[in-house]
Amino acid sequence: MSGFIVVLTTADSKETLVRISKFLVERKLAACCQISSPIESFYIYKNKFENTKEWLCIIKTHKNLFDEVQKVIKSLHTYETPEIIQINIEDGDVNYLNWMKEALKL
């Protein structure tokens, strides 16, 4: 079974990620979303060094839904350029992957 992915995004508020997560799961675009405790991010944006507290959201979905997931993140996110990274799931527990398949709009 292949085609499942994890999408990562970060935000400066937990509330933004809760809104995105609820939207994705309710519409069966994500099987599960997990929001981590605050993390500290270091980066350069618009030629300026930034050090910010952010929350990380791990979105479990399928590659066939990635474009829709990306559109939702961009439409509900507060950042001008949100992080949206796709990571392929190479393998996993067959029962969990079957659950993901049932939970998604495939």
C-alpha cells in the first residue's frame, strides 16, 4: 500500500493550526492532524534573521489529496508564505494504513 504522505506546516499560533486541522479532518482531506508543543524556529525571511515560537502540525493524508490540503492551508493560514512540506510514507503498519484509507476522501 503506497501513496500515503505526511504534510508538515507551522504557525505562530495553535489556534491557526486547530482551525486548519478541523477543516481537513472534517472534510476527509486528512486522516489525522497532530499539533506539537511550541518549538523554536530560526530562519531568514525577507533578508531578516527571525527567531520565533511556532507550533508544528503533522498532517497524515494521501498524495492524491495534497493539492487540496495545500489550498486549505494557504487559505486558512496567517503567514504570507506558510511552510507546506510533503514527506512520503514508505511503509507502515497495514492496519494503520487501512484505517487512513477509510478515513480519507479517496
